[in-house]
Amino acid sequence: MEIDKLEQLRKTVVRGAQEIYSKGLVEDGEGNVSVRVNKNEILVTPTSTKYLLLNPDLIVHMDLDGNIIGSGRIPSTEVKMHLAVYKDRPKVKCVIHNHSSYVSMLSILRKNIPIIMEQQLIFLGGLIQCTEITEAHTEEMGLSALKALGRNNAAILANHGAIICGKSLDHAVRFSVILEKLAKVYWGALQIGEPHVIPQENLEEHEKMFNSLFACYPKRLRVKRKTGRD
Ligand SMILES: [Zn+2]
């Protein structure tokens, strides 16, 4: 049963990786996709992924301390960032890292994306933050990514790309597409004027939807709202 589940999850990683490739969010050799197997283990794409040649046998099984389980390929050193997210956020079932073009452009400018569209709050959680610059492939980059994620499902990595997480692979793929779309729209709007941000008072219902359907931040970050009774 456990072996069947693992095999199924290997196929899930391949599907997710090929989806982000077909949507133009990564080129061969860049980006990575992982899914959680259980509390302490994940499956992740191998280093230098050739997306169309990927198959379940090439997917790497490892624990959250970074040890590879069984034989097979090695993961990208960027997996440290994935591990940091899984360790900090028990609800996260999938992490995607990509170098999509518009997010990468904003990452070079170290720009956050203010709340410019309603779907941003519903699916991603709000204002998208860019990290401080850190050395790629380090644990520090993972910590910096977590800080920028805050309660959100996506963040921009300074001079690098994007990190996205979700409660399922389908969520994380969808959020990756939405993030790139938002970055493109924001970039375009900046070319012709000063973008208007959506006022906070218009967003309460969207925030509720985010929290009930898509949020995967840890309990300690839950915001206690005043009910009027306390
Ligand atoms: Zn990268």
C-alpha cells in the first residue's frame, strides 16, 4: 500500500513539473517541484531537470534533514529551500520553485506586488513580498523565503525567481500561474502609470476565502480577529 502511494506521488511530481514546463514557467535545467510524502519525507525533482524526459524513477525521495532515501538521482541544492518550508509549515503538501520571466524581472528590481487584483488575496494571501538578497543554494535562502512568505502562498526571491506552496500540487501549480500573471500585469501597469491598490476594506470576504480554502501557514501566524465580545 505504502509503495503504491509512493509510486502515485512520484507520478504526481512528474505531472506537476511537466505542467509548469508546458505553461512556460521554467526552462530545462531550472526550477524544482516537490510533494510531501508524510511528516518527515518528500519527493522532489532531480538536479538539472529535463522536463520532457522526466519519469517517476528519476524523482528523488528524501527526508526533511536532507538525507536521500534509497538510490537514484540527487536533488538540486535548491531543495534546502523546499525543506525549510515543509519543516515550518505542516499543512504544505507541495512546493514549487521557478524562474518565470515577469516574476524574475520584479525580483531584480526587488519589488513587492501590492494587492492589485482580488484573486491575489483569495489564492496567494495578499501583498507578495520580495526577499532580501541571499546566496542561492543555502539554508539562509530558505529562511529568507519563509520570512517573505509570511502567511502567503507565494514570494519573490531577490534576483532569482519565485517560491510557491500549497495544500496540494494542483493548488501550487495554479498559484504559480497566478503569480506570474500578476507580475506581468503589475509590470505592464507600471510602464504606463501608477497602479492603484485595492483598499483593504473591500477585501474582507476574500481574506475569509483565502483562510478557509487555500491558506497553509502555520498556526502560530493565525491572526486573532476582534469579535466585539471581547
Ligand atoms: Zn532557482
